[in-house]
Amino acid sequence: MAGLTKRAQQALETKHAIFTCALELFAHEPYEQITVKDICDAAGVSIGAFYHHFGSKGDLLDEGYRLFDEQIEQIWTTRATAGPIDDIHLLVRQQMESMEQMGDFAAAQYFKNQLSVEHDYMLDSHRAFSVHLEESLRACVDMGVLTGSPAQIVEEILCVARGTIYDWCLHAGSYRLAERALSLVDMVLEHYAA
């Protein structure tokens, strides 16, 4: 936050507090039952402060996707992996660990919300996760490690990842999500091995 005025820094801290408190509430109560007032009470802010930072309760979920994409970009630019297969593992591991940190109940809230809104953030091929996954798969195809269409393999990996997260939620987070997802993604990669 270097270079920000004290007021701008306070605004970022308020936005972060609202988001963090909302996630904590989403981890324990159904999304539909949580009100903006509940979030504001938990964050210790006014309703006006909430609407200064977020247009609606749904925008909090969008903020989660934005923050995840930001995290992926930061990890991507500082990664030190052995090659594109490791890059794929890094991306999938990061996605799954993010879900594990959120918890199965909160992750289920994200999924449920995606099924009931018009915008499809999970399916947006321009998000950092998808872009870097396709870059890595294209490198694998170019190196002769994998065969097939990188775009198609991305879709299959994303399908496996979403399905694994969904299953993890159904099982109340009873297993190590990252380990299971990486094992299943490796099966997809084996299918396309050259």
C-alpha cells in the first residue's frame, strides 16, 4: 500500500474488512440468508460504506474471483517451476488450496451463486487461471509432451477441477482437495500424452 494517501489506505482496509467478514459469514450461513446489514455489523461499518465499495452482495463474490485472479498473476510471475507440466500442477494446486482455505461450505456458496446469476465467471476463458493453463498446455503440445487441442484440454481440466470441488463440498471437505484434484488432472494429462 506504499504511495497511497492515508484516506485511500483506509478505504482499502474498509473494503478488505467488508470482504473478509462476508467470507466468514458465507462459511457458516447460506448466502441467501445473509443480509448486507449482517455483513456491515460483522465488519463494523455503515451500510453506506458497504455500498461505497460494493454495488450489491453479489459483488462480494465477484471480488473473490478478482482477488483469486490477482493471486494467480502474482504467483505466475514469480514461479520457479521445472516446466509446463509443473506450471499446470501449480495452477491447479493454487485453485484447490484457495478452496480449502475458504472451506467447503463457503465454496458451495460460490458454486450455488454461479448457478443463479447471469455472469459466468467460472467459465470466463479470459481469467488468469484459464489463460495461464492454456499457455502451459500449448507449451506441452509444442514440446511434443502432449497431443491435442490446448483449448480442449483446458476445458477438460476445468471440468475435472469443478467436479472435484463439487464432490469435496458434498463430502463436507473430508479429504485433501488438492491431492485429489492433481491426481485426476494427471489422468487427463495422461490421456493426451504423446
